[in-house]
Amino acid sequence: MSMPIDQKSYYPVGVVILAAGKGTRMKSERAKVLHSVCGRPMLSYSIMLARMVKAEKIIVVVGHQADIVRDTFKDEGLLFVEQREQLGTGHAVLQARSEFENFAGVILILCGDVPLLSIETIHHLFDCHTKEKAIVTVLTAMMDNPFGYGRVIKKSTGEVIKIVEERDASVEEKKVKEINSGIYCVDSQFLFNAVGEIRNNNAQKEYYLTDIIEIAGKRNLPVRAVIADDAEEIMGINTIEDLQRAEDRMSKTAK
């Protein structure tokens, strides 16, 4: 990874890393974020990004094997909050709200199972968020086969209307090839207000973080999307095969 971002031109930054999932498809009892990528727990890559943006506070949302995750990263200046029930990404972010009670700035939301994300891409995300004066900016990617991913639904002007999950998408929405990475830049005060309003009226009965986009729209607040140049960067690790692909990619770029 390259040098840290010069954060002077941006608001104060806080980071929330979502790391509560069990990762059932990994077929292992170990918490997903503790699986190793090139000799390091995959969560460590998201923590490194958080440090590179000079975050004032880094919150890690833990759940499955919470004590082991905490112990693995003890003495690293991180704050941990626990999501005791796996009720979705919106519910996960809600657990961090009290830690940012007096914080005014931007929250970068990262996923603990996305180890290939580069600092250059995060820099681009911040840059667009600031230039566009957005309240929410989501990192997206274009995929020829977007099956299984949340689709990014936009107006012709580029404004993001909503993100709809595969199971909740209409036939037309499923044709959209722009997908959600799960990585966001959000105004802190809006974020923690909005996650308290999310409801679980969807196929999974979960509290989706993506619903903050529709909440922003109802308030006429600007929501933007930034398309990652390389879709593989935002690949989440869900299976042992994904893990191997990430290791192969990382090994090649390290040469």
C-alpha cells in the first residue's frame, strides 16, 4: 500500500469496521475476519486502511468469537463494540453510535472481510464525497454477472436513489450491473440518526445499512456513488475459494 492520505482537506474522520459475521460458507469455526490472507488476519488490512486515513477513532464491530477477535488485536488502540445478535449491517453500525456521540465529521465504513481494497480507492471515495458535498457516498463496482449483490439504482443525473438487495430486487432492478461494495463515506450526524430509523421489512428481516440512502433521499440530501476502477478490489471473502483468490492477487501485486 502507498503513503497515507493527507487528510487536511477533509473533515475529521472516524472509521467503523464491520467484523461481526461468522462466515458460515468458510466451513470453519474460526471467525471469518481471523482467516489468514498472506500470513495476516484479513481484518488487519481494514485496520491498516483506517490508520492510513488518520482516523481519530477506529471502532471494530465484533460478534462471532468476539473475545478472540478482541484478543488478537489488543493493544492496537482500537475500540470494540459487540453486536450480540446478527440483525444486519444497519444494526451493526448502530452499535457504534454511542462511541461517536460528540463526533462531527465523516465516518468511513469498512468491511473486515475485504482485504484487497487500496488506499488509492479510499482516497478517490473521500475526494468525490467532499467535492460533491454529499451526505452519503457509496463505493460501487461494475460487474458483468452481478448475481447475489445489492444493485445501485440511480437517477439519470447520477444521484443514487436506493440500493436493493438481490432477494428484494425486481426483474428490472436485477438487470443493473452496478453493485454495492458495502463501503461508505457518510456524514457522522446523519449516519447515526438514520441508522436508528431503519426498519427490517425485507426478505431477510434484517436492518440493512443501505436503507440510509432512501432516508437521505426523503430529506433531499445528496447521495453519490464512486465506481471502483477494479471490481476485484472490493471482493468480499465468503469462501475458501475467495480466500485463495485474494491470496493469489495479493501475492502478484507484492512482486
